[in-house]
Amino acid sequence: AVVLGIESTCDETAAAVVRGRELLSNVVASSMNEHARYGGVIPEIASRAHAEAFVPVVSQALSDARMELADVDAIAVSAGPGLAGCLAVGVSGAKALAWAAGKPLYGINHVIGHIAVTQLQFGDFPEGTLALIVSGGHTSLLHVRDVARQVDVVGSTLDDAAGECFDKIARILGFPYPGGPHIDRHAQTGNPKAIRVPQGLTQGRAGAEHPYDFSFSGVKTAVARWVEEQEDAGRPVPIDDVCASLADSVASVLSRKALDACELYGSHSLIVGGGFSANSQLRAKLAQEGAERGVQVRIPEVKLCTDNGAMVAMLGSNLVQAGVRPSPAGFSIDSVMPLSKICM
Ligand code: ATP
Ligand code: MG
Ligand code: FE
């Protein structure tokens, strides 16, 4: 089936067309630069940017795929989770297109889209695979029974997401929003053992209370306090070492728990998705430890990790193929859509 996917959960207005597991076009417009000086996404600015970009981005995605709206079999749009005003623009636009063209419409879960997108590069999921989602708003381990119908949460962060933790520390270090990529770059020339950064909830094995949950707020506090102490003592802050130590700590705990969960579930594959999976240190750690433990790690190329339309179209394609009924005409947005809900 040919599916048009539309994304507007946060600061990216994006659209893409897939045919089955093949990507035909992928267009992303971002309002990121308009938010940089505020240190975070301003919902009103992002919503306005979606209203401006919606038609140009969708029409570009169709023309790049050499198609017209009449040629698609279905439309998928992110219905949540995300910023309510942003979601409302994308969902309203998608409903108008679907209604006018008489196409089925799927209001899908953006976060599940982050894992579905890996199929474009690696093909269908191995049965019962584990998945690690690491993004600006989520850090969770999932057991994927059927990506169109049921995923079970194995563990989640109890406080901050990995991307959120990086963005908050980046702010302390003086990097513009989003700071994750800046920390990644500086970490490449730093010493990862220079500073002791705690790993939250390290007890990774069965028996512990939250064996597959994560906690990153303590990491943030520890790094913030250490930086403050240096400044108070008049010592220069070794930015690269701070970034490298932080990245090493976060990548280590994510990799270890994800691979432990694979072992528990007998999964020889790990799907990885979400904006933070663009992180070099996490990619390197998972590649090495996955190989050591006999787990095939599937992380998509960087441009498919951060928010895009292909992830939405790809999940839509799975839903069409599985025969899941389209969302009802009156479906709403869900800014806190749970991972257990794949489609409205
Ligand atoms: P969610 O998907 O949970 O709704 P989101 O859509 O806002 O959240 P994404 O766009 O998926 O989040 O990911 C953005 C996050 O990824 C930001 O926190 C950003 O700092 C982080 N990020 C992107 N690239 C990197 C990188 N190379 N290293 C570390 N973090 C990164
Ligand atoms: Mg974004
Ligand atoms: Fe996202």
C-alpha cells in the first residue's frame, strides 16, 4: 500500500510517502532555530510554523514521490504524544485531506513510529523483538508482539528522558537548544573517565524492584553540582570531559539494560529509535556490546532517528497491511498518548 505520513508533534513539520517498506519521499521542515534563543520549544511559535509549513511540506512530499493525493491508499498522522496545539494543526490538516480525497486516515502514536521506521532499512521485525526508544520525551524498553496491534512496556524512565537530560545539562554548559548534538560533538574529544557520573538504578538484574527502569534526574543533578563547584573554586570547566563522562554514563546504562532485557525475553534483536538514538556514544556502545552478546542491533541512519514523516508513514503502512481499521472520523489528539495505544 502507498501511505502518506504526516508529522507535527513538536517542532518538525514533516511528510513522507512509503510504498510497503520502500521510502519514496521524505520532507522535513523545522522551526528549531526559532526556539533556540528561548532554550526550549515555544508551543505557540511551533504551532504557527506548522500552520505555515503544512501545505508546502505535504505537496513537496507528494511531488518528490511523483504522486498526487489521489494515488495514495491511506494517510497516517501523528495523533500524539506531543504539544496539543502542534498536534491539532497536523491532525486537522490530515483530516481535511482524507475527507476531501476519500482516503482512510490513521491517527498514530508518534513514539511507536520511531521504532517502525527502522523497517525501511532493516525490513520486518523479528518475532517478539525488544525495542529501545530514546528521545526527547521518552526512554522506554518495549517488547514488540505485533507493532500494528500490541507492544508491552518492559521498563521506562522514572523521571527525565535521556534526550531531556542531555538538553538540560547542555543548557548549563551554555549550548543552544537542542543541546544533545552539541554534547555528542564535544564528547568525541573528551575523556569519558574524567568525571564520575552516577548511573541511576544500576541494579539491572531480575529481583531488583525496577530492573528495566531508568532514572536520569540524578545524573543531571550530579553534573550540575560538579560544574558549579568548579566555577565556585575559580577552576575552568573542562567542557569536553564533562560531555564525554556524561555521554559514557548514559550510553552505558541504556546499552546494558536493553541487552539484559533482550536476554530475559530471548530476543536476538534490538530495535532502537527516537532522536537520542542519533547519539554517537550510544551507537558505538550498542554496536560493541550487541556484538559481544549476540544481539543484532538495528539503529537507523541519523536522519531517520530524529522526527520525520517516514516514521509515521511506515507505522501507517504496518496498520494497513495488518488490516487494522482506520481511526473514526471524530478522533481527537492525545498529547499524552500512552505507548500501549498504537492507533486512535
Ligand atoms: P518524543 O519522540 O519522545 O515525542 P521528541 O520528538 O521531542 O520527543 P525527538 O525529536 O525524537 O524528540 O528527539 C529529540 C531529542 O534527541 C532531543 O532531546 C535532542 O537533544 C536529542 N538528540 C538528537 N541528536 C542527538 C545526539 N546526537 N546526541 C544526543 N542527543 C541527541
Ligand atoms: Mg524536534
Ligand atoms: Fe520524536
